[in-house]
Amino acid sequence: MDKRVLLPTDFSKNALNAIRYALDLYKDQSCEFYLLNAFQVDGFSLDNHMMVPEPGEMAFEAAKKESEEGLAKLMDIIELHHDNAKHTMHPISTYNSLLYAIKDTIAKYDVDIVVMGTKGYTGAESVIFGTNTVNVMEQVTESPILAIPENVRFSAPKEIVFPTDYKSNFKRKELKYLLEIAKYHNAFIRVLHIVKEPDLNKTQQSNKELLESILNGYDHSYHNLSDLKVPSGISAFVESRGSDMIAFINKKHGLFDHIWSKPLAKEIGYHSKIPVLTMHEAK
């Protein structure tokens, strides 16, 4: 079955860079790519359900036309630079917020993974877009989210850092896309534990053994860092090794409850120099 990949775009260079990354990441796989542009209409608020623009109204049709023309140009760029017989493109233009447009598209097309850009923290505009990306990572639990920093150029990931506290058990289902990427690109998985206590308790040890059983057959190793906060520990480890990707499970309860709270998002999300794969707890 073809892989179904959702590619949100606001027609920025940052969004185009994330699209190019996705096309290269899956270049040898049969894929259905959904190019999504969620547009809004001047003078209307998505939060005000009493004032909803109707199809046929001048402002709505102008915004819709701009969105559709932008998608058509994007399709031309992709065809020119990334012509791949294994890839099929589907443009989607919708009046909605980015978050709910993504949720609706995932449900409608049974999307496997979302790949989108996230800018560095350089000014007001990037704060807005970066916050959108963080909101998607936190609130879209139906699909893993792969966030691509704006200056990343694709190279096949050869080392993926997987931070964990071992406090929750692991399911193969929730690690599916980490394992897929690792297998497809022969990537080494580095399991990173930011140590808070000198020894693992029984639950943590049991969960580590479970993780070992899931990672059996994949190249992997275990690493501990102490006396560091979680975000700075992850960043230091990644930078010291020149790793290619960070991947973690965004648990509802546990050490990473706050993984995308603003301070950490700025440090890892906004400032990350490498792609970040957010997976979610299996339901």
C-alpha cells in the first residue's frame, strides 16, 4: 500500500524546504502526497462562528483563488524538480485553521505521517509559524509529525536520537515510524536517558527490557547523561555526535509532559538544527 504523507504549506520557502525533504526521504517508496493549504479570509475570524464567509462572497472567492493558484504553482515546482513516477500529488485548499485542516485531512485520507517546516526563532513572524508547528505536534495525536528546520538540506538520516525516561512502557505500534525510517535508511538509533536518579527502578528496568525487545534487529545503543536538564541534555548529545534526527513519544503523562512547552520548544523546536519526529502514545 502507498504511504500517505500530508504536507501542509503556507507557500513559504520554509514550507517548500520541508516538502523537498519529504520527497527525498521517501524517494524510493510509492507515496500519495497531500499538499494542504489552509486559507483564511480577511475580515473574518475562524473563532467567530456568527460571521462565516460564504462561498460566492468576494472576499472568500479571492482568498480561495489565491490558495488554489499557490497550490498550482507548487505542483509545477515539484513536477519540475522532483518528477518521480512513484509519487502522486493531491492539492487541497480549505478554509480552516491549520490545526483543524490537518486533523480533517488525516481523518479523510487516512494519512500516515505529517511533514512540515518549523522556523528558527528570529522574529515575530517566525514565532507565529513556529507556534503553529508546536501546536500541531502537541494536539495532532492521530499521526506522527516530522518537523523540518528551515535550513536543513536532505541527507539520509544515519543516526536518530531517541530520548526516554523509561517511566512508561513501550508499544511497537507507537514506535512504528521511527523503526520504518531507521530500517529504510539504515539509521542507528541512540537511546538517550537524561539521568535523574542513579539507578533505574523496577518499572524503568522492565520498560527498558521491553524497548530492547522492540529494537532487536535494529542497530541501536544506550546512553546516559546526568546533571543536565532534559532540553539542554538532548541538544548537547545531538550536537556532540552530529546526529541527523530526534524522535520521541509525546506521552500524556511522564517526563515529557512539557516537551513542547514554550521554553523547550524554543530550544529544540525553534532552534533545532535537525528534524524532529514527534510520535504519540498508542490509543
